[in-house]
Amino acid sequence: MESDLLQEHCNIIKVGLIGKKNFLPEARQETLNVAFKGKSNSKWEISGSFESDLDGFRKFESLNELLYHSDAVIINDLFHAGFSELKHIIRHCKHVLILQPFPLSHDELFILNRHKEEAQVVVQMGFQHRFTDLFMAIREKKIIPRLIENSHFIRFKRKSTQLSLISDVLLEDIDLIMTKVNSDIKTIHATGVGVIYNDPDILNIRMEFQNACIANISGSKIAIKDIHKTRFYQNNSYYTLDHLHNRLKVFNSDEDDFWENVDESDALSGNIENYDKTDDSSILNREFESFINAINSKTTSKASLIDHLAIKFVAEKIYDQLEKNFVAKCS
């Protein structure tokens, strides 16, 4: 059932805002100011806000008042819309865009997805990496990997120890791998070591898929330097994706110099593609565009709830493994 307020004759979607922008990274705060400054464009207009510090908008006294005047909701932070509020919004047949990852369990996401299907609404999650030039380009590449090696190492800083290797670092890598393999997971094995604190500072994950592809994922938040690379090995060639430099190199085994390729030299690569680093403004605009287009066309967004559910399932399997295979810091 679609919202009665949706003005289909002119495709203008009334959007309500929930939460404070200061919980978002500073660059995205500024982008929000620019995006909402005009309060409307040819596809959507701001109906007002609830518990928000964004200026210049009508202030609703309650969540229900906002829902009455809106077709869709944009959630800025997690302190003003948890699981119960999100369920309430979806059950009122409102579309939802969440601007940052939600710390919801697999069971909670499953319940929300069931309500989403019943309400026939769009729920788009905070997967900013999906809207970068690099991710979108790789997603379209015809890569059929048999083996994947992923290394994501973060240079040690005192505050980096507060990061969760799984939730804050490796989720986008898992997402990219699952997108390219496009097969159900057969088994997951994970081991972790706590070097500085009693949580995993170093992780190794092995994922085996039903189509026989294997992905080895290594992560660290106490590395000497930043490294973030993904290698896709397939028949007769392999791709090296350098996330830090937004570069893709292709190496073909039918070339004479292939077996001399010990350092992945540019001279030995059959093809090199460089991508611009995508700024926060472009990413946020693409998120809005995907969200609004999915509503108007009644299709799934490019960062859907079901995608988040699949990745959360993998993350929880990894956590389960670490309960058995984690070696804590020795006191």
C-alpha cells in the first residue's frame, strides 16, 4: 500500500527529517546544509523535521506528526530512531533513507524486512561506499573470481583501537566480495588476535562459496602503514584493486611477461584504470538520487535493506567464529 500523500501526478515526494546532523561526519554535515538549503527540487521537498538541528524547516512536535505530513523519512542519526521507531515508520508505509550504518541485529533486520515487504516501501541503508566511482565501476565489471585475496590494514593510531575491525573496517570489503561472487556462502572460518586490547586487532577470515570460489580476508588496525587492496583471480587473468589510490590493474596470463610479474608493475599490466576519489557531496547526492528513483520507479535501491541483511548475516557468523577462535591479549 502506497502513501496517500504521495503526489504521483507531479512526482514530488514529501520528505521528513529525523535526528541531528552533528552526529554525522563534518563533511556530510556541510553537504546536508547545501542539499536541503533550497528545501525542494523537481523530485522532492522537505515537509519538516523532528528532533533535528537543521535550521529553516518546520519543527514537528512528534514522530507521528512528521509521518502524517511526509511520504518518506531521512534519518540523520541513531539516537532518535532505533529499532522500534524504524519499525513504526515502516508500518506507517513510509519510505526510509538512513544516512549511517544501523547497529541492528540480524533478527531485527529480518523483522524490518518483513514489514517493508508488507508495506511495499523503499528502505535504503547507509552504505556510502556503494556510491563511490570505484565501487560502481567494479560492480559493473565482468569478473568471475575463483579466488579472492583482500587486505585491509589501518596504520596504528591510539584512537584506531576503538574501531571494530568487522563493523567499521571490513564490512565494505565483505560487501564488495559478495557482490562479485554472487553465490551463497558454504562455510566461514575466522580467527582473531588481540595485541593491544582484548578485542581483535588482527583478523583473518576465509569464506567458501557454493560456486567453489574462496575469499581470504585479512584485516588489521595496528599496521605499520595503510594498505587496502583486493585481488580477484579468475581463469587466465587477475585484477588488482588498490582502494587507497582508486586504481584497477588487469594482468593476463597469456602475455609473455605474466610470470615475471612479481611486483605488479604498471609495465606488465594489460590495462590500468584510474578513478577519481568521490567526495562526500557526490556520494550524498547519489544516495538521494537512488532513494528517490527507487520510490518513483517502485524498484529496489542500490543499498537496500535486504543487502544489509545479507552482510549482517556474514558479520554475525564471523563474530560466532571469533568466540571460539579469538586469542586475547596476554596480561
